[in-house]
Amino acid sequence: MRVISGQARGRTLKSVPGMGTRPTTDKVKEALFSMIGPYFDGGQALDLFAGSGGLGIEALSRGMDKAVFVDLEYKSIEVIRANLKATGFEQQAEVYKNDAERALKALAKRGASFDLVFLDPPYRLKHGDMLMDMMDSLNLLNTGATIVLEYESSYTYPERPGSFIELRKALYGETAVSIYSFDKEDTVRQDAGRGGE
């Protein structure tokens, strides 16, 4: 694995040892960033099931100001820290060992808010939309925030879960990627328009 583009382009990234994580392949990563970027003019990113941290690091390399990395496994946390050191992004990153829901609550208490979120939960967990709703209810997302949800291609998430609109969906073998935009105002407008039904 490597950083594909931007400031840390070409730097090699460590993978998490063992079979517990499923790193996003370079091919999928490249396609994903061409859909959401490919470059950013600042902003805050959250890599929620970070694994090796490859997605959050790629976002930093392409112009995000800061990124928060969350994973439950010690091995992943060690690899994320090593990869941040290798790419020179230690000062722009926070790394937490926690499960996703606890991490979101802790971030909300600190008043954090994000412009870009990577959600790549283990394929057995089909709760990406629930986590998105949780981020909405905890006010963790800035208007227009982009959510990148990676999941098993045999599964289908709704196109309009809550305050989110699916902008793009792409399939890469057994991997599917859906790009959602967060638009609280649009949801409010829609609900108001349905008031007379």
C-alpha cells in the first residue's frame, strides 16, 4: 500500500498484520478519491474504522487540515501511528483506540465537526446508515459533509437515509462504495413540503 497522490505521494504504508482488517486496495482508493476530490482545500476528516489509516492519510496528503483516526485494535493503532510518522502527518492527526459509537460520543462532547468521513466497518456489520444517523444527531457533521461508506457489494444501503443523499455508487468486485452528502437543510425543506400530506 502507498499514498497515491498529494504531499506524501509514493510513501509506502504499513498494513495491519493478520487477517482481521481488510485494507482498501490502491485501485479502489484511487477511484474513491477521484469521486470525492481529488484534492481538498482544508477541512476536517474522520477515519472511523481506520485499520492502517490509509484513507485518512490519503485525505491529509490531498489537502485536508486535520484527521481523526479511530480503531478498536491495538495493532491498528500502532500501524496508524507508524504510517503517520512515515508520511510526516503526526501533527495533523489524532489517534484513538475506541469503538465507533463511543468514539462518536466522545468527539461530540469535544465539539468536533467533520467535512469528510470514511466509514469502512467490517463487512459483517451492516450499520453504516445507523452510524451516519448518529453523527447527524450528535451534530458531528458540517453542512455539505461527504460520507464515504465502503461495504460488501452484495448488500444495498438506502439512497436517502435520513439527512443524507447518495451522490455516487461504484462496485469493485466484492467491494461497494457509496458517496453520501449531508444536507440537513434539504431534509428540513422536504419535511416542511410534506406537511400538508
